[in-house]
Amino acid sequence: FFFGHPVAAVECVSSAPSGMFSSFRAVRRCRSVYGSLNRRTRRPLIETQIPVGTALRSLSASKSSPAAHRAPVAASAPSAEERPKRDIMGGSRAYVELAKPELSALVIATGTWGFLLTGSDDTVAAVSTIGGLVFAASSAAAWNQTVEAKFDAKMIRTATRPIPSGRLNERQAAAFCAATGVSGVSLLTLGANSMAGGLGLANILLYGMVYTPMKRITPYNTHVGAVVGALPVVVGWVGGGGPLFAVEPAMLFSIMYAWQFPHFMGIAWKYRKDYANAGYQMVTRDDPGAVRTAYWAEKATYVLVAIPFVSTYVGMTSSMFIISGAIPNAVLLRQCLVFKKKPTSKNAGKIILVGFVYLMAFLGLMFFHSTSEALDRHLDSIRNIARRVGRQLCVHETKMTRVTVPEMCPVPQTNKLKEIEEAAAKAKKGDDASTSSS
């Protein structure tokens, strides 16, 4: 029945109650296969060049259920008026999937933190930098999927991507890659500056021409992929007018580079069988006990633990970053140690989830504790209001009155900020005096 009627089998399972599935992932995978095959094309599975094995694996969670053996439900054919609309919507969804929106979300987040740390209030540069990064990331993702289409078809995780599923062909994907690449680099160059555009172009080329082929050659492809993932935050910094060769971009790059390792190792271990079937040379390929996988994840986390100490030493952040940054670092390190002790797919997934939360919290704390005078200019920003409240609650400020060294306060007030606040207070008193006299 399954080999003779693969589409009917998929339709049968997708129409059954969701309770028959053992996990939400099985439901999502089944629906993904079902939607890509029938809702748009209404053609048999073989005609759309989807491996039958993909459909069979999607049914694995429901083999024991009686619902899987019911008669297939006939799908109603769309009307002539509905068909063009569905084709357009299906094509749009395929291009969105080709751009990897989850990757764009990460790029937006890291690029935004890099831009915010410059203290720039240039709206045009901000929109151009973030928009350019999104286009550049979409171009790199499309390039990767175009080259790896035949290998993606061998993996359960990637078999329903636009090219392996037949919703887009390689020519369409290549055109999308070129269009988004040109748009991204142009937006970064014209809206921000040429340095940001150059870094955006370099990142696309590094992803497509170096990292992608290295995945089938050496397990050290992760080290190159980490560079690709670390550059967007630097582009955000440069797009905001920050210098490329400075302490700040170096620290931001170090954070993102080190963070990639527990993130990538979690993904590689969780989908290690898929990667092996497709022939990718990941660290997990010849690592049955996850010794090397856990090693890279743990050591990179130790680098992240050291970041607050280094950034405070070089004067980029206040000493309070050492205290507050210890919380997310401890959480991520604990999860890596748990994975090292018990290397399961569940613990690998927890590293991925904890890593995302960690990254946003860690970069946010660095932004809050930054000693940048450019950020101190914006007196009414949420950051500076929160810092003023923090100083009022600080033990060094309110209790230890004999302490005269300002550096002892974990949230020190920079001299420039003092001058700005004093000038604002004098201006306010002058306004009040003129108002009362009139």
C-alpha cells in the first residue's frame, strides 16, 4: 500500500487525529511533506521527485495506530479561480523557506546589538544595516541550498526544503541568491558605508565558496562556519559608524565566534545520523561517545566565561558585567556539562535552546554595562534611566559614603555623563528661573 500509493498514505496520516503522533515534530514533518506535495502540485509523489523514503519516515510515528490503515481520503481539486492564488502563495512560501527566516532572525538580533553599541541615532543607517544583513543572509542560505540540494534530499530534516521537494528548481534558487546578494550589499554600501558592504559581500562568499564545500571535506568546517556566524554583529557595529579595528568589534566577534561551537555541536549531535547519511564530515561522524563534540562545546563556553573579565579589563564594560554575566554563563556551562555526562539528543536540543536565550541575555547585559560615552549621550533612553536607578540602589553609592574612588562602584558614572547631566540640570534651572521671573 505505501509503495503503491505514497500520496494517499501521506493524506491518510495528515487527516488523522494529531493525538496519534508521539511528538509535535512528527506532526510538523508529516504536514510539511503533505503540504509540499498535494496542496500546491496535486501530483503523485514520484512526479515531484521526493524520495519515497521521506514519506515513509514521516509515517513512522503512526505505524501502530489503526488510523494509519483507514481508507485514504480523496483530496478535493482546487477550482480554476483558486489555483493561481494557491500557486502564488505556495511560491512565496518556498522563497521564504529558501531564505531561512530563522537564520535571518538571528542575524537581525546580533546585527541590532552591534549597531546599538555604537550609540548611533541614524535611522537610515540602522534600517539599511539590518535590511542589508537580512538580504545577505538570505543570499548565503540560498547559495548553500542550491549547492547541497541533492544531499538535502537524503536527510529527513532537510528533505522538504524548496529544492529537494520540487517547489523550486536550482535556476530559480540561483536567481534568488543573486538578487538578494546584490540587494544586500548595495543596501549596506549605500545606506550605511562601504566597509559594511564589503563585510557583507565577504560573508556571502565565505559561506558559499568556503564553508559549504568544506562540510564534505573536514570536520573543521565548523571553525569556518563560526566566522560566518560571527561577522553580522561586526557588520552591525561598522554600519553604525564604529571603527573596524577597535576593542569593541573584537569583543563582539569573539562572543559570537565562541557561541557558535556549543550551538553547532548541539545541532550536529542531534542530527548526526542525517549528516552521516548525507556524507557530511561533521565532528560527530566518528565520535560515538560524543567526546570531541562535548569537548568543543565545553571549551568554547569557557571562552565566553572569560569575556566579562576581559571586556572590563580593557574598559569596554563596567565591573558589574562580571557579576551579571556570570548568571547566563553558568546556565550555558551547566548544560554543556550535562551533555558531556549524558550525550543524548534531548540534551543536545537543550544546548541549542539555552544557547539562543543565553546569546540575547549576554549581549543585552554587555550593552547595559557598556562604558561607551556615545551611549551616555542619550539621557532619556531606557538604558540610561535604568542605569541611574541602579546607581541609586548601589551599595557603594548609598551606604559606603567614605568611599571616594568612583571606580569601586560596579556601575561607574563616566566623566562625560557627569558633564552632560550637570549641563542639563543647569539648563533646567535657568528655564525655571526665567519662567518664574516672567
